[in-house]
Amino acid sequence: MLGRIVGISLLVLIPMAAPAADSTEWYRGQGYVFYGPGRAPGGGTVQQIGGGGEGFLYKGLAAGVELGYLFPGGGISDGVGLLSVNGSYHLNRSHRAKFSPFVTGGYSLAFRGGYANLYNFGGGVTWWMTEHVGARLEFRDYVWSGCGCGGQHVPQAQIGFSFR
């Protein structure tokens, strides 16, 4: 399964390295880094740091891969890795646009000794401060439905930087 995820990741990230047909109007991909405080299931807080990249497939439709580290508010050593493979849709993909809202959702794999399958969804906006650097604000909810409890949610507000 991990081999499939790595293969999909390469298929998404390789096109990002190719130059755009008309680089003055559209960009073909973007990367980002983020920090996200959130709420743990049953109370308490969590934090996440991470980064990822997205390659545009058609107009605003993109596929992306993200790697993060999710840990309780009180102890960074008690965290889990979080690998996400997502689809997203971005409005205003032009280099000229200052604000680019987006929605996202997909599969997440939490791992540390064992693993758990999750799904995630969210949305946000990138404010492009320059042609190549933007501030990224996002809300994301990670959901673990395998708990037999109707789903455990880990909602987060994420802040970071995008680059293209």
C-alpha cells in the first residue's frame, strides 16, 4: 500500500517540475508549508506541522500529497506521522489573482508503530503577496471512522506559506 502511495505521489509531483505552456498566465503547481493548532477527540489540543505540493490537472482541479506530524499540545514526542493524498479545486489560478480560494479532501494515513486510515476535508484561501509567495489560511478536519464510535474528528485551523 505504501508503494502505491509513493507511486501516486511521484505522478503528482513530477508534472509540477515541467514548465507551463504559458508561464505568464497560469502556474502548473504549488508547494506549501504550514502549522495548525486543533482540537483532539475528547478534548485537549493538538498541533501539526507539515508541508506538501499540488499539481494542476485541469483548470483549477489539482492532485496533491502532504506529509505532516500531528502531536498533542503538551508533548511533541507523542505524535504520529500523517500522510495525505488529496484532490482540490482552486479558484483564480492566474498569476494576476491576489486571492485564490480552494476546497480540498481525500485520504490520510496516520502512522506510528501501526497505522490508521482517515479521511479529510476542508478549504481555505491563499493570499498571493508576490507572484511566487503567498500566505495560506485553511480549515481542515481529519476524521477517523474506524473507531466504532461514529467518527473521531480532529479539526484544525492551519496557517502557512505557499510558493509557486
